[in-house]
Amino acid sequence: MLKMPDPKRMLALLIAWTAISCSSWGAETSVYSSAAEPPAGMQINTEHGTSTIEPSFSSGQKRRKKKQSRREAMSWVTLQQRFPGSFVIWGPRQYRRVALTFDDVPDPRYTPKVLETLARYKVRATFFVVGSRAAKYPAMVQRMRREGHIIGNHSYDHAVFSRISRYAFEQQIWKTDWILRPLAGYSPKFIRPPYGEITPQQVALLRSWGYIVVNWDVDSVDWKSLDSNSILINIKKTLQPGSIILQHAGGGEGQDLSGTIAALPRLIRLLHSKGYQIVTLPELLNRPEARGRRFR
């Protein structure tokens, strides 16, 4: 006689299978970067010229830390190869051009000072805007547009994308897009995930919606409240033609970006002295700023 499976065992297997299926959205290895304060329980690694955030290691694991960090540091390169044109960390290397990008805006403490410096040197940059902040300070976003800067989507409230459900991820994108359209006059094509962290599944979804995910290859690490000298040293470490430079024009509670403000004029003069042309992301990547039609 055929023996029937134990119903309790079958139920347990079904629950386990369901849990695995539901977690598959963020199952692939994601990448962390020191774009802002790292998520709780994580620590910063800055080996090999790329800043990543990785889990804290016990003493028994430290001997494997260097090898693991090498694999994680290459993850963005792998994503760029897997999603050419849809996941970007640098522009064409054959031209002596670089793009200045600023995250976590608008912020009434720092964003106006960055805008004033850019205007003084007649430089245009790309600002990645947090939707909840744009809703609070809409005039500042309108000023960015009026002064010729490019506006990108930086989530609604700086969520860690790999830790949220697909529905929550979609809400982070669409709520911000809804806020930015009337302020920018278009639906921004460029998205930067908070902390630079994103999964392959999320990149694929954004590509299907017509977005381009843009991270960076030069990290100023200015979010650590560094002085201007330290910021410039960090930038020069990995600067090369086609670089996308990460800085911040907005900060969280306790963050001091006065070093960024002080470093910016020096950085612009340095780049010009080295023969670099400072351009926006659409100019660097030869892609439009808008996803679809303009609204005004």
C-alpha cells in the first residue's frame, strides 16, 4: 500500500517554500556604498578605491574580509555589464569630461550654498532629489531647474531598496516622480538608489520603465563631515576621464557639510586646471534628462 505523506510535514514544507519565494525579490547580492550613514549593523570598507558597506565581521571571519570585499567592490561593474546603458557608474573614458552629482537635496542649510558656488563658476550639475524633501522645499527644486541643473530621483524617504518589498520599492519611485514632475517640468530619467544599493531585479524593473540607474566611480565621502582637504584627496584618488563624482548638498541630523561647501570652488578650479570639462549627466552619457515627454 502506498504510504501517504505526513500532513504536518507537508504543511511545514509548504510554509518554508512560500517564505523562500516571497523573499526572492531581494535575494541576489546587493551592493552598499558610503553615500550616507550606513544601515544599522553594517560597517564601511573603502579598499581598492571603491567605498562599500559590508556586514561586521567576527575575529574568525577577518581573514576572509579582504577577499569578500573584492567581490563586493566588483558588483557594480558586473551590473553595468549586465545592464549596459541602464546601470551606469562612469561615462566614456575617451573624453576629458566629468559630472558633478549631489545627493540628498533639497536642504535649506547647504543646497543654496552649493547652487551659489555653481552659479559663480558657471557650472551645471546633477542633483538627486529626495521626494519628501522636495515636497517640503519645492522652491529650491524649481531654482535648480531654473539655473540649468539636472534633477534626478533619489527615492521618497531615502529607503534602503534591497530591504523593502516590490510594492514599497515602486512607491518610492512613483511618489517621488509625481512630486518632481511639476517642479522639474519633466519626469526625471536618472535614478540614484540611496546608499548606492540596488538589486538586479530592481534595475531590470527600472529599465522596463525607461529609467537609468546612475551610481558613481568617485566618492568624496563628504557625508562623514570631512574637511575640504580630505574631500579633495578622496576625489583625486579615483578621478579620471568620464568620472561621475559623488558629493552631497543635503545631510541628515548631525551631518556637517561645510567641508563640501569649502571644497567645491577648489574642486572646480582643480578640474579646470587639469583640462576637464564639467558637464551634466545627460551630456556625459548622451542620454535625455526626461523619461518621456516634458510637461512644461
